[in-house]
Amino acid sequence: MKSLDLGLIGNSAIGALVDPVGEIVWACFPRFDGDPVFCSLLADGNAAGAGFFAIEVAELARSEQAYVANTAVLATRLYDRHGGAVEIVDFAPRFRQFGRMFRPLTIVRQVRRLSGSPRVRVRLRPTHGYGAERCATTLGSNHIRYVAPDQVLRLTTDASVTAIAEELFFLLEDEATFLLGPDETVPDSVAEIARRFRDETVHYWREWVRALSIPFEWQDEVIRAAITLKLNAYEDTGAIVAAMTTSIPEAAGSARNWDYRYCWLRDGYFVVNALNRLGATRTMERYLAYILNVAASANGGALQPVYRIDGRATIEERELPWLAGYRGMGPVRVGNDAYRQVQHDVYGSAILAATHVFFDHRLARRGDEMLFARLEPLGEHALAVYDKPDAGLWELRGTSRVHTFSSMMCWAACDRLARIADRLGLDARAAHWRAAAERIHRFVCENAWSARRNSFVASPGTESLDASLLLMHEIGFLGADDPRFAATVAAIERELKRGDFIFRYVEPDDFGEPENAFVVCTFWYVHALAALGRADEARALFGRLLECRNRHGLLAEHVDPRTREPWGNFVQTYSMVGLVSAAIRLSIPWDRGF
């Protein structure tokens, strides 16, 4: 049965998911939101759409899999029943060359005999049209070309081309190398190229990790999360996708299947904060540039919740009936109609992220009056809509109402503009934005507080709760010593907590009652506990959340509170950001760790 016990490889240009026996079950070319040439994760195994790249051992007995320490290089060991064993090393090359970053659209697979006389079989079946058809093939002396209408991939190898094309088992006497990438001639020995690429890639990742700022505790967990955030970043434009996949359901049979291979502005503040705390300033700068470009492209108009990774606005959603879906749980959707929605929190998200440009002295590009002038129209939008209905943070498709979190984020937009104006010495603008922030703050406090619940509520005039209220202290709307914050956290504990996990909300929505917990909400709860001085509870809960990661330390979007099985799109940026932020917040200082 398919699962999310998968490893992620990539190079910030492409990404691929590898299952525990070394099958690549998901990979899109030529970028994260491109056509998945491997999509067996969402396909019936007998269908044409079951695109995959498998390296199999005859009479397989067991397997082992782990990352090479502090890298994005994945090693899988397969053992047969007769003492034979092979090791598969998978990676996408990434290293500095000729003064620039070399990150080709290439997956490298090295297979080495470890013991015995293992027989292996290579099954490479790329598809196109989102799994609609198999690629046509042409064979050369040391390569196979896989031809689709929009692109051609070439497998270059020192193994038998016939054995690969006809999917035959063969004895692996020493090692075999496979380079899958653009339709270009390889100018040297494929084995030598792969070895150099591997050595350079391992060196790159270890040097990158050495430059990170990490907490004293949970170092390995944070390092893996940081590498994953880097892999989810599309370096060419700076965008960071919400996840690598589409249509992994939030819960079994729920039809809550969405395409997350795009960039949500709502994630901006949290992702930038995490990258800042890690000291990953180059990735942070690229992401900030992407957000600022999107804001500039709006040209004073309204912002969308989500954009393509190239910054384009339109992301038409459609269903693919020929793909069965994860474990047969369709529909499989491509695109995301959330781009059409009105979500007022985006103005706060964009400005909160951009604030770093004005205050962080490490950044190459510093904020100035011209950039501030570009941000002010976003603040004006926030001021105009803070008390208007929207789809909210959770992107409700069938209802619209005033959301407290959206109002709070509109407050954050105005509050940060006031602080930026102070920084720039623009006294009149600072006064304007302070007054705007005070107006929104007063609206929330007067309309979203429920005396009956003794708590802030998700929407003025209702008694419902949602987990985004846990962020009131995080964004600075309320101090941790404000009794209303503690009372709101207590209400969320009573209403939204199921076992160890905080649900985003519990009332029915367009698809019924939520069944699984949105992982990052529980990390927000950990932050709230820490802010309230309940550090022991926060640390204990954080430890239990870490147990929900897969064998590689990766998290999906949702978790089943009963079985702790991961659900939802994978690998989820929001979840990994929650892990990083919580670890840094909870860890003891380095000078107390020895």
C-alpha cells in the first residue's frame, strides 16, 4: 500500500520523492509545478499513468534507507534472500561551478553491489500529460530518449540499454550509473561524471549546513527541516512551494485533495521568520524578492492568496479522471482555484515578510522610501477590507464571512507600516499608519471577543473558534501577559484539541467535519504554551510531534490524531517551518548546553 514514508531529493530546480525500496514515485519536469513524468504515487499500478523509475532486486528480502548526513543525498540498500545486497544513491546535482550555482534538471542514480550476486532490474516508465500517456522511446548505444510533446528526457547509462528497455534482470557485478535529464550528450564517462557530481553535491550541502544558525537541542531535526525548506524553494524566481505534491487527501476519502505546488502569500511571514532564524539569508532574500515582485505586479490592485512559482496569477483548476489518486482516493486536481478567492490576510502576510528588508542589516538590498511607497497601497487595501467578509485563512469555498484572523493580519499590515515609517523618519506616515492600526485593533477587540466563551472567536458575531487565534501573540496583536490571550488559548484547548493535536476548526465546512489535524496548528499551540510560561508542557508536546515525522524526519500537511499517520500534501513547508520555529524557541541556549 502506498504511504508517505518517502524521501525527498532535489536541487531547488526539480524535486523527486523516493519510496522505501528506491522507486521514484513522483517527479515533475522542468520544475515543481510542471508535468509529473513520474506520478505512480497517484496512479493505479496497472494504469498507463503509473509513471515511475524503479531499480529492483530479485527476491527482495528487506530494505534500508537514510540520507547521507547533512545532505539531500539519499541512500537505499536492498537485500535479497541469498545474501546479495545493493546500494542505490539518489540525488539531484547542486554545487557552485564557474562562479554560479550548477543545478541541472537531472536526477543521478548510482547502483553499487555490496555483497553476493544480486540480480537487478531497471524499470523506467516516464509519462506525459499528467500520466495520460507513456513517453515514446528511441535507443542509442548508451542512452534512451523518452519523447513527449513538450520535452525530451535522456537516460545516459553504462548499464545494458537493452536490459533497461526490455526490463530484464541482470547480474550486478560492480556498479551501474544512470543520469536522467535533458536530451544532451554526456561528454565524459557517465560513472566519472556521477562520482564528481556526488562529491561536489555532498560538499555543497555540508558547507550550507555549516553556515546555518541552529539551536543546541534537536540539531539533526532542524538541519533536516532546513534542507527540506531549501529543496522546496524554486531558486530561479525565489518562490517557495507549499508542498511538492498535488491531491494527497487531507483525510481518507475526504475529497479534500488540492494542488499545493504553488506559492501562498499567507506562508510568507512564517517562512521568512524561519529562514531568518536559521541564518539562511540567501534563500530568504530570494523569497522576499519574489513576494515584492508579486506585490509590485499587482500595481496597487488587490493581492491573490496564491501565485504560480513564476509569479503568474492564473492557476486554473481541473480534475484528471485517468489518475486514480493516492490509494485510489481521487479526485486528482491540477491547478488551484484558491487563486480566485478573496483572502484579506494576504496584505498582512506580504508586509510582515517585507518588513525584514527594512530592519535586517545582513540583506544586500535594504528597504528605502521607494519600496515603502510600493507597500503603502497594500496597507490601504488592508484598511479598506479589515471588516469585510472573505474566504479566510482556511480558504472556505462555500461561505464568506468576516474572519478575525484576517482582521488581525490587516492590523499587522498597518502596524508594520507604522514601524517602517518610523525607521525611515517619515513621521506623518507613521502617525497615519499607527492610527489605522489602532482603528483595526479596536474593531477586533470590540467585535471578536465573546464574553460567553471568555475568548476571542473566529468570526465576529459567532461563537466558533479556529486555531489561527493562537497567533495573536505571535504577530504582536496581544501581549503574552494579556489575560485575553491566555483565556483564548484555554478555549482552544477545550474545543479544538484532540489528543495531542489542535484542529484548525471542528465545525462542518463544504466537505463535512474535519477528520485530521493540520500539523502546523499544533506547533502554533506549542508557541502559545511557551509564551504563557508553560515550557515543560510545550517541550513534552514538541517531543511527541517529532514522533509524527517519517523515517527521514519529514512531515506532511495533516496527521490522523488516532493513528498518527500522515495525510495531505508532502513535504509540507508549513509543517517544517513549524518544527524549526518551535525548536529554536524551546531549545536551551548554547552556553547552557555543555
